[in-house]
Amino acid sequence: MSFTDGISYNTECRGLLSLHPSLASTLIKTEKITDYYHVEQTPFARGKFAAVRKCTHKVTGIEYAAKFIRKRRRSMDQRNDICHEIAVLKLAQNCGHIVNIHEVYETPTEMALVLELVAGGELQRVIDINDGLEEVQVVHVLQQILKGLRFLHSNNIAHLDLKPQNLLITSSYPHCDIKLCDFGISRVIENGVELREILGTPDYVAPEVLNFEPISLATDIWSVGVLAYVLLSGYSPFAGDTKQETFCNITQCALSFPQDLFSNISDDARDFIMVTLMPEPNQRINIDECLDHPWLNNFPLKSCLNVILPSDNETVYKNSNNGIDTRNKTETKKYLCPEICNESEFCNSKESERNDISLTSVEVIVDRGIPC
């Protein structure tokens, strides 16, 4: 398979793309980013090895999001991984449902990806406020997510970290578009090459990842099913009180549709969730079948969708149990703003002091399936 000029498979690091030196020299600049941009000191999003700061081009006045990523993590050089993320973004520059990359700046210690600033922020905030979305809204949102994902899959790229925190809204919800972001742990699926890695976000990770079986494009489809469930109900289908319990629920595919959450949800929506959350990857529908599913094509869309924001005297309930509302005694747990992050995820900067208790994006060289 051929990619855009200047982008190719990385033959030394399987699963990654590489930039041809001519493209890299054009795209990656060695000058100081502050020579060209006013960069805000305080990040508006932060991960374990990266921070996102708002920046403004000094000449044009255009605002961007600058993602600063450390080049070394645990004494290991991560430049190949960062260049892979740059290559994926460059490849997707004409896809309307993936955030655009503008340019890159490099120093001896970090790289700064200057990205399109998506004004509406994360979809997660909308879920937190509304405890899930109206079904008609979910259909509209999923259609856009799947169109972005279809571009990736058409190039044999698996995102591997689909979740509301990595879905950005372009303006005030619901009159907005959706854009995919954060390709730090994405992987290229090559014919004849098996990739086995433990990576992702616990609530959304597919059973084959936990079982240390080969990753495929179908791994994303599992996450799509979890997303549909979360968007419809505000709850995660497999979340337990601990990561271990969550992993057990995933590997056992302990899926249910509690009456109090799904009584007003269509049968087609439930069917979509079930055919995406099949335990065996080869049993899941593919990206085109997702987009062709009756639920996403026959459900009546409305042009005006209202979202209720909390008033000053209303609060969104959270407790110390990883953002899980345990007041509901059903098997599913409330999914608000989880403290489950991986190295590529960005949390609201106010939450940045939380302990990172995630699965990390590392290559596993021995079988380490998650025992129940």
C-alpha cells in the first residue's frame, strides 16, 4: 500500500509510519516556536508526557493548539512515535473529521505540534453535563466519528484510543462537527505483520488487547460500540470498581442494557452496540457496515437539538471512586470524567495532579494477558 509522498512504513518500528527526510525538513522546524507564536504558559490540557497550550501566530493572529511532547520517556527515545503521529496527521490533512496539523517545532528535548484549535473542546464535557445524549444526537455524532475513522481504516491505520476525550467539537454543541484527535498510540496494520501490544484506555480497550492477541482495525470497532453505549446512557458498559474488575467484564463481554438506562432507546441502537461488541474481532462489523447500519440511516434526524446545561445551583455528581457514580446499583457504573488516562491522553489541566493509573503505551515482548 502506498501513502502520500514523503510518508511510508517505518521498517524498523513495525506499526509506525515514517517521514521522508525531505518532508520532515519542510514540516519540522528547528527555530524557537516563540519566535513565531505567542504561547500561553498555562496548558489547557495535559498528559503524563505532553501538554497542550494555546498559541497565536504573531503575524496572522490565527490561534492554534500547540501540543508539546517530550522526546524521551523513561530514558527511551520516542522520536519515532512522535514522527508517526505527525505522519498520520499529515496523511489526514484533507479529512474534515480529523484535526489538522499546521507545522512542527523541535528542540533537543521536545517536539511541538501546531494543530488546529478546535473551539468547542472535548465531547466528554457534554456527556458529563447531560448524563448521555438524546438518541438522535448520538446518531449524528457517531456518523461523523465513523467518517473520520473510515479515512484511517482506508489507510490501514487503527486509532486504538477512541473515547470522548479524544473527540473534539468545533463549536457550541449541538450545532457542531466532530473531529478525531490524539494519534499517539495509533498503529498501522500491515498485511502479514502481527502487532501485539497492551495499550489503550481501560473502559474502551478491546478483549484481544487484554488477551495479548493481534491488534486489528476491528479493535477500533469495539471502542465504537463502547462509545455508542456511553453516549446513549452516560454509563460505561464494562466499568467495575477496579481496573481488574473492568478487565474481567471486558474479557467476559458482560454486556447488559439496564431498563432504567435503555427503556427509551431503539432496538436498532441496541443491535448496533451488540454487533460492534462481539468478543471475536472477526465477528464484528467493519467500518463500512457500521456506517450502513439501519440505526445510523433510518433514525429520524432533527435539525434543532437542545442541550440542557446545569444551573448555578446544580452540580454534576462525582465521587472519589474514579468518577464512578455507585449510587446506581446496577452492574454498570457512572462514566463522568474518569481518572483513567494513558500516556497519549490529555486531562483538563485542573485534573492534572491526579495519579496516572492507566495502561501505558508500551510494546510488550512477552505474553502478559490480564488474568481474572
